Amino acid sequence: MNTNDLNMALYEKMAAEQDKYRDWLKSQPPEEILHHTYEYTIREDIVMAMEELELTDA
């Protein structure tokens, strides 16, 4: 696998984990959702940043 493939695999894994978290969150009562809003927002920001980020071999 080259670096681009690894970046794509990492992004896809992170996006899938976020989708699973979102589905879990939607099944929670409103009060529990409110307790997780900050975590959800930060996770979304990280996944969006990974769309643009190009990690390189160090």
C-alpha cells in the first residue's frame, strides 16, 4: 500500500466509526444526546480535517 492508499483507508475507517457513533447517538434519549454534543462535534471536525489532510511517510 502506498501513502495515498493508507490515508484513504484511515479516512474511511474514521468515517465509518463516526457513522456508527452517530447511529448510536440517535438512539439515545435527548438528555444523553446533549451530554455528547461536544464529543460528536469534535469527532466530526477531525473526520472533516482528514478529508483534506495528506499524511506523509516520516
